[in-house]
Amino acid sequence: MAAHPAVPQPVNLSPAATAERPGDRWPFWSILVVDDEPGMRNFLVKSLAPRCHQVLEAGNADQGAQRLRTHHVDLVILDVSLPGKNGVVWLKELREQGFSGDVILITAFADLETAIEALRAGASDFILKPFRMPQILNAVRHCWERSRLVRENYILRRGEAAGAAPRGGLVGSSAAMERLWQSVCRAAAVHSTVLLQGESGTGKELVARALHALGTRSQGPFVPVNCASMSPELIESELFGHAKGSFTGATRARDGLFHYAQGGTLFLDEVADLPPAVQSTLLRALEDLKIRPVGSEQLVPVDVRIIAATNRHLPDDVAQGRFRKDLYYRLQVVELALPPLREHKQDIPELVQHFMARMAPALGVEPLELGPTELAFLTRYDWPGNVRELRNLIERSLILGALNVSALYAQPAPARLTTAGGQPTDLHALEKQHILSVLDSVQGDKTRAAQLLGISRRTLERRVAEWSVA
């Protein structure tokens, strides 16, 4: 076989030839250059190194395989004509072994048959020597864009679809919500980890999305994950990825959620439910800014902001040995407490209007007009499910065409309400008070009252009969 052609002339490295374009930097990527010609390797390494996280090099397939065993590699630039094992054969082996990164083949001895074979083997691009550096940069840029689209599509399939909204979607003008909004604005301006603490339904994911949207990583992905919903046996693989064959069923290598969150935010909801072993791994990732996929020897650099959330009191979990103290301190660099709805009930009318305006068009119905009686009832209820419970009530009411307060009556203890004077009362007493008030407002019309209450006339009549009211 003929010798390799000469290394590209210095003119290829001139500013005009290699002028940087948008997208010509890949700060999280590691690239492996495999070519038996030292001059060609040096040319590529020097040109690519300033643009990416790391550039490795190898002179043949065996050396390249060794690099892949010990380093995470996103892209391989591979010469077809290698001593011992040519590039196309090695590429086929890589794909069979589960390597999912991009591969750009370069060669001076191309024909149509070789090009077709290379593409069938899984090559991302095919470039002829001699080439100019912009050709390589274009090919790498296309690989980067494909990788970015794969990440974005994966995130969208996981439910990434929140649109922008005023104040990050945080609704309410009470003092409690104003304090929360100001804290969100301050926390969004830094890169520190954030711990959100609040009861279920207070809007922790909404706050996390606002922190992401207002920060410098807003152009990167926002990847939410509910730690409580994942199997303890698989959560480490979900977060950090795994190598092929690392456990039963791992038929191919897989990237984890840290990979998909590169350059953006990873939101760990219900972080208190992480198993102890995963807590330890997460702590190392936060401290070293590197992760190790399950069953792999590779350390993968990551640039991800962590926002964690929990409805538990983590200091109690730390005291009882259920949560690592060092991880707790690492997560709570910035700590935000989300107020329960019962502490800012003055926001309920605004929240109701917000949910009506958003959900009525989606459901294809007209918004409901709630009068003072209905709003007074909503503000007397203590909302153990917080804003999420209010949202669900409004959605059910829109579907039924009337305020569905019967759903609240079914709440089990310890759901409590308070009278206007602040004294607690039970649900049955408030139910009676509210139903009689609605009946009075419609001059005793039980059909209209049942519609307003979101219950059947028969149910209304039974309740009234129980109270011996004519």
C-alpha cells in the first residue's frame, strides 16, 4: 500500500482557513485521534485541543482500544489505513462492543465501496485526504449538533415542555411569594447547588425551572428526575450511565441523565429517597465534577448544575443516619423554603384565575366565574395538598362545569379548615355552612345549588335531609 500523503501544508492552519465559527467549541467533549502518521496526529491534536475538553491520540487500533478502556470518548477521528487492523474493521468491532460515540473516518485511498462499507459500519462522516481543517471542524460540528438533538429529544420524551411565563411561572403577589421570588432571582445568578425544601404540591419543580430559566445555563437542558420513582437497583445507572454487560440486561452501553444535562441543570426531586450508595456516588460527582458509569473504568467530565428538592426535613434524616451529612451540606449551599398554600391564602384568587386561563382553552371549555361565596370557601380551606390540590380542583371543576367542592369534602383527616374568625372546625360543619350559604344565594333552588356545588341534586337533598332543613 502506498505511503500516506504529506501532512496538510501550514496554509491549512492559517487564520483564514481555520477562522472559528459559532459552534466550533465543544467544551464537554473528548476526542480520540487514531492515525499511524505522527505528523497527521499532531496536526489534528493541535487544531482540536483548544476547542474541546480533551484530545487523545493513538497510532493503531490496539492503542485506540486501550484509550477507550480508560477514557470517556465522545468522538473518534479514525484513519482507514492502519497497520494490523484497518479502521473500518475496528469500527465494526467498536459498534458490536457497544461504543455509541461518533466516528469520522479519514482516508487517502477511498472508493465508493469503502465509503458505503464505512457508513454501514456506523461512521458519522467520511473525509478524503488531503483535507483542510475547516472540513474536519464542519464534520465535528455536525456530530456535536446530532448529539445535542439526541439529548434534547430524550429530555422532551421525559416531559421537558414547560413554556416561559412571567416571574418564572410563580403566581402570587403575597409577601411570602415576593420573598420567594427575590430569593429565586438571587440564586439564579450563581452556579451553586440549590436545595428546595417544601411540602408536596408547593411547586418545587416550578421553582427549579425558574432558577434554570433565569440563570446563565438557560440555553442548556433542564433534566428533571424523581428519585423516589426509580428502582433503587437501577437509579445509579439512570443517573451516571452504564457500560455494556455491567449488569444483567445491559446489552449495550447507555448514557445517564448527567450526560443529558451537560451544560444545563439536573433537577433531583425527592433527593432524600436516594439509596446510601448513590448518595456517596453523587457526592463524589459534585466534588470532582466527574462521573463513572456503572461497570466502566472511565471518568467522564461533567458540567451540570444540581438543584435538589425534598418534602422531608433533611436534618432529621441526617441525625437518624438516613442521609449523608456531607452530601446535605454540599447540596444546601443555597437553601430555599417554599411556603405552603395555607400561609399565603391571599394568593388563591390569583392562582384560580391563572389556572382557569391556562386550562380552560386546553380543555376546550369556558372559564368558570367564581363569586365571593365560592372564593371565600376556597380561602377557608387549609389545602393539605397545597397549590397542586388547588390546581386539580380547578381542572375537575372546569370539566364538570361547576366548582367541584365535593372533592374537598372527601379529604381524610387531618385535613382541617378555619372559620373567618380563625377557629378550626371540621369538614362536615364547613360543608353544612357552605351548602346552606349557596342555597340561600339561589333562593333555595336546589337544582342550581347542586350545579354550583358540583354535586348531584340527590346528594344535595340527602345532605339537607340529614340536617333536617326544609
